[in-house]
Amino acid sequence: MTATNGRQSLKDLLSSRRVIVCCGSGGVGKTTTSAALAMRAALEGKRAIVITIDPAKRLATSLGLKALSPSPTDLTENVNDVLRAQGEKPLAGKFYAVMPDTTQTFEHFVRSIAGKDETLAKRVLHTSIYKIFAKEYSGTNEYMAMEKLYVLYRERDFDLIVLDTPPAANTRAFLDAPKLLAGFFDDSILKWFIAPGSRFLASGVRKLSEILERLTGSGFVSDLIEFTTALFELRAQFMENLTAVSKLLHQSDVSFLMVTSPERLSKADTQDFVRLLGESGFRFWGFVVNRVLGRRLGLLEDTAPDVAALERGLAGATPETLRTLRAAFDQLKPRLEHEREAARFLAGLAGRATQVALVPEQTTDVHSVGALLGVSRQLD
Amino acid sequence: MTASWLDRKLIVISGKGGVGKTTVAQAAARALAARGRRTLLIHVLQLGEEEQKIERLAPNLWTVTLRSEDCFREYIIMKLKLKTLYTAFLSNKVTKYLEKAAPGVREIVLLGKVWFERENYDHVVVDMPSTGYALTMIHTPFNFAALFPGGPIYHDAKDMIATFSDPKQTAFVTVSLAEEMPIQESLELAEELRKLMPGNPSFLVMNRLTRVSADARELHARKWAKLTEGERASPLWRGLDYLVNREAKEAQFLSSLRHAWEPFSLSKGPPGKTWLEIDEMGAGDESRRAETIAEALR
């Protein structure tokens, strides 16, 4: 773990923030890192919780559960059992986990905004359009995660909340979600659909709908309009929620970090995310880079390994042994080279206050409390 | 059912992000082109992905990058046969909103383009987005066919479904690594596709498998336990240890998977195998990767 002079280490981050938002694309170990961060804070004496969307239930399995619950679950004892077995002190703090209910994402989203207005929710949900729409519509998982964060933050039960952002193809997805959803509630566009004071269609729209109808058949457009109109009535509540969450994410006790891995690092995606984060005025801590093989092998990430010198270090080895070792090492060289290149890129991208934390490739899959504890101890 | 997915007209490739879908799609397309088959490789852009220019890779091999906005435009011009109408239609703010908000329209149009191109080539290999969005895309013709009868989109949707469901014409291939998360996504994708198209189960490719020489395995077995602290700290020994363990772990994972196979109703891979295996290779090994696929699926 690198903590250059004057820079804030992960450990310092954990003690000085109330919220840490972990972003990153799929398959980089984001959920593991998020859980390990919360566990680390618990080791340091905090009441910590990880909010995660863990559809594969891998974290749940690791923690010895069938599934994570949508209400905060105290897992301190699960961790303590393992700590005791390792001959270590129990957690000085508390470790909780929670998984927002995203089972039927869009329906849940609509119901959560509609609140007590059952009829309105039903009007949105009865259309055929909804059946297409409901399939993982972009942004809804993110919204549910944000809302869970907001509620937990306001309740003030926790010293630290780590938010594992929902799985997405690109890192910026979490930041884009509010805008995507807000697009459906855009007054300037929606008013075209509805003549003032009534629910009749504005005439210009009718013409345009006729054209779209020529492509899609008659049911589609009328259904779309019914759906949109009903959705329109939910806009005030939605906008209010969104403003509140956005205000929270901009607070000084909230930091963002990006989880990545050398093999999955996309330069364009990373640059895009960092730029957008800056533009949006969020606080960026830096990068957590998982699965760094060089770290596991005990190599520096900035210089190419001197294999001849490494061989000289093994004085007792026979020439055959050295030959086999060298051949195996050669197999790893492209990956190591790629890692150095990735580390250079991130260091070059990192601004004055930005950190790069490198986590070694783990010996075993992180599939148990013990393994999670192992990772959390490596986060410094 | 035909012997190998490489023989099918339309080869649709997906999998979890980062498993090497693009390299597998390219290798499959190369293998086909090398057999003298006119092949089109389509790279479907993921949301937010930057456009990449793919060069013409080899004789008989053409590539194109698809973006949903462009397909929508093309489709409207084709179906409504009026360019001026299209411009008036699309430049309107409201229509832009409709296009964005009308769920599935972009996806079905993009898929329609893929489907349409099969007429122009011997084979079309599609490098799809990762599992979630790929599934959403493949769902769209089924949704439109079921929910909105009438109109050109409905009729195209019906035709697309017929092509996709036919194991003589279309192969769905899911790429994975010998790791839990990618395989879980692959199996979920295969299961969802099986629900849509019971007669055309997916194929599986295990990509980037670790292979260690017998010498290396033997050396590790003989010496590792007896090494001193200092020797074990050497990156050379640690590298060997990593490779040997990784290979063993993958092998163990794959054998546990073999037992869990039946419920997922996937198609058998190469003769006598459940899936196609491709070893970890460097970036410069495109032709060797293509040969592996061609050889295994001959």
C-alpha cells in the first residue's frame, strides 16, 4: 500500500469520513473491497455498515448467510467467531451489511416514489410498456442504493457507511443514474404530451406519435403515453428525493473512490470517470487496485524485474531448477508488464490529492470471513 | 443439431465484462475467414463505450461497429422510405425523447440490423455487450412480438425470433473464465436464453485458462515444502507457486462445474467435451487463438 508523505492513507480516510462510495466496473472486486473497508473500520472501533447490491450472493455466502437482508444486519459475531479462532481480539467496533431490495427494480422504484398513492403506482405499472421497461431499466438499482444510503445517513446509527455501487459496465454509471432517471421527469418535454390542464394529447405530438406508430403498431404509442403521463405525476417527489441525495453526496464527510484491477482497467473509462467526478464537485480519494500480481510476488511496480539478479539470489538452485523457474516467470511477464503500465497510468492521472492503493492478488478466492479479514488488513 | 457452433450462420457471443468476448469473437471470425467463408464481425457498442475502429482483419473478413442511434436512423429511412420525413421526424425534441424513452426500440432495431446482415455473408459473428445488456437486447423481439401486434417492428420481431430459435441458423455462445463470478453470469444468461428459446441451448467457452509445464508442476511438488523462508520470498519461486496453484484451482473449479452441469441445459461443446477451452495467451497470439477454435470445432 502506498501512502506517500502528506497524503491521506485509506486508514485515515476510514477514520475521517462518514460515507465512502466505491465505484468501478464489473469484475474488479468492488463488493469485496467495500466489505473489507467496512470490516477494517470495525477493526478500528467504528460502527460500520456496507450497503451492497450482491445479486450473485457471493458476499452473503462469504459471510455465512443465505442472503443479505434489506434491513441492516449485525454480523459482528460472525466476524468475531473467526477472529477468536485465529487467536485475535474481537472487533472493537461493529460490522453490519445491508442489501437494498431491488428484486423488481422499476416497480419498487415507482412504489418508493409514489409512497401512499397506490392508484398512481398502479396506473404506471399496469401498462404493457412497463413490462419491457421493468427489465433492469438503467438507473433504478443506483437509485435504490442512493436512497438506502440517504436513509441510513439520516438515522445516524453508523459511524461509517461504505456504499458498494451496483454492478455496471462502466464506472460512471452511478453518477449518470440520477440524470437518466430525471430524463423521464423532464418538464420541458413532458408538457408536450399533455395539453395544459387536461390529459389530452397536444396535437403536434399526435402527428409524431402516428409516425412512430407506423413502426411499432398501434398499442405501443398509446401505452407509452399513458405510462409517461402517469410517471409525470410522480416527478415532484422524485426530484425532491434526488436533490436531497445529491446534497448528501456533496458533503465534506463523503468521499468517492474507484476500485479497479490491472486486467480490467480501461483508460478511457477511468479518465471519463475522474473528469466527471471533478465536474460534479464530488470528493475523490483515489484508486484501489485489486489483484496486483507484482505485489504478491514481492516486486516493485515501477521497474521491470531483473531476472538475472533474481537468479543469482538463489545460490543453491541447480541450473535445471533455475531454467524451470525462469520459464514459469516468463509466462507471467506480459501480465507484470501490463501491471506496471497500469500503475504508471494511474499515477500520471492522479492529481495532487489522489491516492493509488495496490492490493496483492490473493492466494485464495475471497470467499470467507477469514479471507475478507485478510484483505481488510491489507488496506492501509 | 449441427456438430459445431462454428458452422452456424449467426454466432452471438456474450459473457461477463472482462472475460475476453472480443478476442473470442475475433478468433472465431478469423477461423471462419481462414476456411474461406465470407464473414462479418459485428462489434456492438456498450453504453458509454468509445467507438473503436476495427481494421479489416484478413481476407474474407469484414468488421463493423454498431451503435444503436445509427441503426434507428437507418431503420426508419428503410421502413418509411422518406428521408425528409425522417429528418423532420427525428430532429424533433419530442421524438428524440420518445426514441430514448420508448423502451426496447433502439435495442430491437440494432438486433434487427445484425439479423439482416446474415443475408449478405456466409457468417455473421456478433461481439455483444456483457450479459445483462445482451439479455435485455435479446429479450426485445420477444417483448414486441408478445405485446404490440401490428407494424413493421412486430413482423421483423417474429422473423428474428424464428432465426434465433433455430439451432441450424444461430448459435449463442457465452464466454467465461474458470472463476465463480463469470461462470455464474454465463450460466444465468444461458438459463434465461433457454427459457426464451428452449430448442437452441447456448454454448460455453472457457477462456484464458492457466497452463503450466509438467516440469514446473513437478518442481513445485518436489521442492516448495522444503524451501527456506528466504527462498520462498524470491519472486521466482513465488511466481512458480502462483502459476501451479492457479492451474490446480482452475482444474478443481472446472471439475466441480462438470457435476453441476445438467440443470443448465447447455449444448455440448467440442466432441466429448462440455465446453471449449482456450489457454491464456498474449496479445500477439490472435492467429494461434483462432487455430485453437478452428481445431476444436472442426
